[in-house]
Amino acid sequence: MPPKAPQGKEGKNAAAGKAQKAAKEGSGKAKKKKWSKGKQKEKLNAAVFFDKNLYEKLKKDVPNYKLITPSVISERMKCNASMARRALKDLELKGMIKPIMKHSAQVIYTRALAGSD
């Protein structure tokens, strides 16, 4: 393709004016970045003491779960994890659940079947 023909003085001045204007503004019409608040997890209102209803629900429901961990109990029963650990020790002593793996950080239980042991 042949080079474009010059448009005369007016074309050159308009292009030069646009270049100067852009240089003054910086990066054009870009706005300053606003920081996002980030995703915040909803605060859970967890129980810190067992009342009679919660303990009865725990004794009734938990022995039917396949996988039983303190985190599962605290999630489903809306109680804190230290309560869940104590409750699981209590259910283990009563023979309602049996441990699969014990570790200092996490204990995994499963339901105790009637014919086992």
C-alpha cells in the first residue's frame, strides 16, 4: 500500500494536540483502583455449653453418622470444637461410636455397629 497523503496543517495540529493532551493526563481515562473489602466469612453463633436439648440431639444423631470428627459435630450441631471433642470422648466411653484413627490434632470416629467387637 502506498503511504497516506498528508492532510495539511490542520491534520498535523490536531494529532499533535491529542498527543499533548494524553501526555498531560497520564494514562488517559484510567481511574484509581479501589481496593475490595475481600470475602468475609459469616460469623457463626456457636454454643459454648451443652443444654439438655442439644445433648439429646447429639446422642441421638451422631452415632448414625458414617464419619464423625470434631469439625463435623461443631458444624452440624452449631457448637464449638472443644465441646465437640469432649462429647466424642463421652460417646466413645459409652460405646456409641468407635475410633478409627487417633492423632494429637484430629481424631476420626465411625458408628459402632451392633454386631461388631
